[in-house]
Amino acid sequence: MKQLMIKYSSFILLLSIEIVAQENCLKDNEDYITLINWNAWELGQYNNYPYYEVRKRLLDLNPDILTIQEVKRCGFGFYSLLRDDIDFNDENMWCAEKYAYPGKGNGAAGSYGIGIASKYPTLKSKIIKEINGRTVLGVKYEVHNTPVWIWSAHAAFVKGPSDTTRLEDFHAINEIINLHNTNSEPVILSGDFNADRDRPWGENDPERGEMAVFWDNGFKDVWREVYPDIETKPGYTYYNISRIDYILTKNLPKNWSISDIRVLDNIWCDIGVDNRSKDINCDKEESVDHNPIYLKIKVLEDSYDYAFPDGIRNYKAGTKVLSKDGNVYQCRSFPYSGYCKQWNIGANQYEPGKGIHWHMAWEKIDP
């Protein structure tokens, strides 16, 4: 009887180990990317900004990427809210404000600065541009072995039907993104666009379909992709009356999917003070500015060996690569496998999905 109990206990132990191993295997097959976008309400403008309380509420959500607008100061502002080499590696934190980057146009920041912080390594340092007093900032990071452009933007607030400033901003934002994203890499663009595509505000601030500039450039509005019904999911981000903050994406890899997107409860109501640490009572519908947007992306286990052209010397028959078009391709068998290694910037005829002779070297793998 004792031996039987020992054998039974051993069986249960082995079964438990097997179940845990299977669960861990399932966990290894997927991972997540989390991003929070937020207009931080004149960050650094006032000495008594409640940095600690705001920081705690943002970081409790453990974001991998933070995109911040209305950064009035970087040193006494962005880097007071997010501590370099503590919250995020200093090499992956980028900020631009007018005092450090004066002027207009490329290389300058407007009166409303901007910032990005990431837990992913930087591949290309910041690109900044002042647009009508506002700012757009872009950084390329390596996210799950994939080069991804992260952009934070702040567009103008228009004052009437004849005001084309915001439309000019939208064109400028797309132009600078297209200028630098020459390889059609994944893009996540988030920010305060000051335009409610769902419920235009009327004659004083008509949206006039201006957000279509982004749709024409291949972007998708993540909130409306997940929640197409405007009435049941308005997604208000500003004063609980309009949706003017967005997270837009394009060229996301096929093995990335939206797991969650939500508007977070207003930080200011949660801590009970405004950006000058003055008491507020949200029950009285006091003005509390913008709500953050939280995005969670599921990343399934890589179904490829390399992101093309990484590791090109190792390519052989059967090697799977993630191409720049977001699809996975497999190197053909001999004698065609030799073409898989034949690539450089000036000779890309065998580049999977792009070169004029790519079919000779590669087979596209259906998702």
C-alpha cells in the first residue's frame, strides 16, 4: 500500500510538472507590448506639478513605451516625471522643448514640447520638427527583434472654419514620417491631434474630415478598429466630451495583434489635484484636461528565423525571414537557395517580397 501511494504521488508530481511546462511553453509563444499616450497638461510649467503622484499611476501600469505631449520643460519636467536610468534607460528616453531646440521647422521644438520613453533599445535617435508652434518627435526602436518607428505628435487647435493650421500639421506629420520610414517599417503614431473625427465640434472647430490625411497614408485608428460603434464606445479622452487623442498604426507585423485598448480614468481626478497641485472635485465636473490611452499588443512567437536582412550569411534552404512588408518568406531549396544570400542596398533583386526576382529565391508563407 505504501509503495502504491509513493507511485501515485510520483505520478501526480510528474503530471504537475508536465502541466506547468506546457503552460510555460504557451507563455513563451506570446508576449506583449504596452504603450501609454498622454497629454501631460503643461508638464514642467509649474514648480508644484504633482510629479510623484502622476508618475506612480503611469508606471503602475508597467508600460513599455510612453509618449507624452505638452512637455513645457525636459529637465525640470519630463526627466522629473520619468527618472532616467531608473524608470527607463537614459539612452532610450527622448525629449524636445523649445528652450533646448529653438526656432522653427526641422530640428526645432514648438512651445508645446514632447517626449518618448521606451524599454526597448534605440536604433535611430530622435527626429524632431516644429509645426505651427507644436511638435512631432520620432524614434526608431528595436521592438521584439523588429525595427519600429514610434512617433509622438501634437497638432494645432483650430479656431474657425477658415483655419487650416491643423490640416497643415497633419500633412507635415505624414511627410516627416514618410521621409524617414523609407523601408515601410512598422509605425505607431500617437498624440493629441485636437480633432474629433467622430463628433466634430461645429462651426467653431469643424473637423472637416481632416483626419483622412492619415487614412490616405495607410494609418489605422486603433480605437475605431476595435470599437467601431461610436455610440457605445465613444472613447472620450478630453473633458469627457470628445475624442481628440489617438493611437494610429500602420505596417504592423502579421504576428502582432491588438489585445487591449482603453481610455484610462483621469489621473487628475484619481489624485484629486490639478497640474498646480490645487484641489479638484471631479463630482462638480471641473476641468481636468486629457485622459491617457493604454494600448496592449500581443506578439506571437516569431514564426521566422531572421528579420531580413539580418544574419544574411546564414541563409540556407528552409530559412524563414520576416520581410520589410511584414510577411514571412522561406528560402527555396537547392539550387535556388544561393540567391537568398545575394543582397545589398544597391542590388536587391532577390529581396523577399520586393525584388523583381524574389520568386526565384523565396516562397511566401501564408499567415
